[in-house]
Amino acid sequence: MNLVNWTPFRDMEGIIDRYSNLAMPRARVLGDTGKPFDWRPNVDISETKRDYLIKAELPEVEKEDVQVSVENGLLTISGERKYVKEDETETQHRVESMYGRFSRSFTLPSDTDEAKISAKAKDGVLTVRIPKTQEVVEKPVQITIE
């Protein structure tokens, strides 16, 4: 059993972030560390018997512009999506894509093997694979009452 810190306003923060992105597409949002970032990539988190998976949507972000790090049980994905206008003769009427610096942080469960974490970028999706350590089988213990 893993204990998870309860943050009562976590869901509200997500709703506010989504509203900010719709109402003001260039609004800066606060990252999980409290520092301002230009945008937050969407992530999907799943679990198999052997590992946890984090898939981050990073369209048009070069893998050289992404950093994945782990420190004190906190996995951080950060980087930058750069705006490049390829055709100077083209007039853009609307740009809804988010550009700039980004960062997402996730607290790792206690059963992860931090030394074996791997990441792979393909088709605009960064997949971070977080292996689990060998499962500890809990055996019932009888306690004698004196």
C-alpha cells in the first residue's frame, strides 16, 4: 500500500489551467514547483505489472530540447518548444499552439527502481518507463497478547 499526499485543490488547479489556456492561450501557468512556465504538456500515466508509464505529448519538440531527471523520488520532465516561422511570405491569422518553456513533476511510488528509468521519444510523444522493484510479499504476522 502506498500513501499519497492529499492535495484538496489539485483538481481545481487543473481546471483553472485548462480555462486559462482556453481564455488566454499565451497565459503563463505555474509549474508543479511553483515556477512560471509557458505551458504544460498533457500526460497519460498508466501501470503494468512490471512498471509505470508516463506518456507526455510533446508535438514538434526535439528530443535535444527535453530533459528527464529524478531527484529525491521526484521525476521531472522539462524543456522548451521553440517557435520557428519557416515561410516569411506566409501570414498567420491565428496561432493556438503553445510554445515556450515547460515542466511537469511527478512523485514516484516507493516501489520504483530509479536507476533503471528509461525514456524514448517517438512521433511527438515522450514515453518514460519506470520499472518496479521486486514485489514484497507481505506475510501475515501473529502477535501474541500477554
